[in-house]
Amino acid sequence: MGADVNFADVEIKTGNLDASKLEISDRTKLISPVHYSGQPADLKEFSEIAEENDLKLFEDGAHALGATYENKRIGSLKYSEMAMFSFHPVKHITTGEGGIIVTNDVEYYEKLQLFRSHGITKNNLVNESPGDWYYEMQELGFNYRITDIQCALGISQLKKLDTFVKSRKRIAKRYDEIFEDNPYFDVTLEKENRESAYHLYPILLKDKFTNHKREIFAKLRQEGLGVQIHYIPVYKQPYYQKLGFKNDLCPVCEEFYKREISIPMYPTLGDEDIEFVKDKLFKVISEFD
Ligand SMILES: *Cc1c(COP(=O)(O)O)cnc(C)c1O
């Protein structure tokens, strides 16, 4: 879009964008927080900052389908103008590929429809119509259309969303119980007025283990645990390095990256699997005590 991006730091307790760390300049147009791991970011605080500085607020809800903030689902748009959801296979529900954007602004709605379909429309014509065949390409758009076949899958998946999210919450609650006060790692904090949809279950290694994270990670995988790290700080990616971002731009994010491991989280994870995860985690990490 020709816009520049900048990054702001996160909170160590949630991994979410930290409202107190935003640097707003007179070129800033938009704040776009991710609801990391499925826990809604501080929408109220972000919307206050947006209002004071005449900015837009767009939510990246890819982790947060089915999550709630002040008892309303993410996508209700009480505090923002847009929220996006992804239906990539790893997300809560899938259409194979694809996603949706919800908006409460008619102008954005029409722009998005143009953008999705080559910038072509039969509505709100710029020139006078010479006949019924007429259409106009008004903007540079692309083919970002989801197929009807994918939508059919999405509609049937949507019916299962509540049971999927319920399972994820049950698993998270069980993890919370068995990991309470353990000597190896902390779990993230669930803040007030919101409920996570638990796309991920991140754990944060205690400081004394972080120097061994590479070996811990490799051993967990050897033991059969499908662990992953979410995420490499975006500004460390070669594309952003080429744009001139410093390698240690956000100190809290650096710490989060050093400590974080995502452990298995999916709706069919059973009680025995949860015990297996715990046993392997405690066994592998305790070797480095
Ligand atoms: C998956 C994901 C995306 C990208 O979704 P696409 O469907 O690939 O466009 C964006 N943001 C977050 C946080 C995601 O998890």
C-alpha cells in the first residue's frame, strides 16, 4: 500500500502489544494489534490512543476467533473499524486457505470488495453507463476471492467453532492447574475482562533455562512433542532488516522470544496426552537444572 510499518514492544505477561510502548508520530495512521495466542489485546486502551491521535484501529484476530473482550466476541468492533480472521488450516476453523475481514464502515466495506475483485464494480459508477454490459475498473485490485467450495467448508466449520473453543479452554484450564508453581517455566497471564480462544498455549522458561533453549527444544521434539516457537520477532526477518530495523528493537519481545515455547494445543488433545506433555516437559527441562 506504500505505507511504512513500525513495531512496538509487547508485554512479557501476555505477549500482546503494550499500549504504553506505542510511538505515535504525525505520519502514523493506524494501530494494528495481534490478539496473541488468542487472548484479546487491550482494545480499550488502544482505542483511546487512536481517538486522541486521530488514528484507525484494525485488529489482527487470526488467533482470536471465538475469544471475548468485555463479554463480546472479537469481531464485534466496539473499539475498532476492522478485524481480520484467517482460515488457514492451523487456525480455529479452516477453509483450506482464505479468511474474512469484518468492518462497521460502509466505505471500507466497498473498498474491500473492490480490492478483492480486480478493482472492478458495477456500482457507484464514475462515468456514465453506455449500456447494461458496462462495468468499471476503478482501483488497482487483485483476485483475492475465496471460492464457493471453500465457503461451503467454512460454513460447516463455523458450526463447530463453539465446541472447538470449548475444548481448547478445557485443555488450557487443565494445563494451568498442573503447571501452577512449577520450577521450570511460567505460563501467560489471562487479563481481566476477556477470555482467550487459545490458538496457542505458550510457556515461558525461567531465566536459568533460557541458555539451553535450543537443546531443550530439540529434545522435546525427539521425545515426540510437537513444540514450536511463536514467534521470531518480525523485525529480525531479512526483509525488515533490509529496511533498516535494528536486530534488538524491542527488548521485552527479545526476552519473550528467548523464553517462549508453544506446547501442543488442539481440540482433540485428551487427558492422557496432557499428562504426556507434562511428563516430557518436566523430564527434559529438569535435565538442565
Ligand atoms: C495466520 C495469521 C495471519 C495470516 O493469515 P493468512 O490467512 O495467511 O493471511 C496473520 N496474522 C496472524 C497473527 C496469524 O496467525
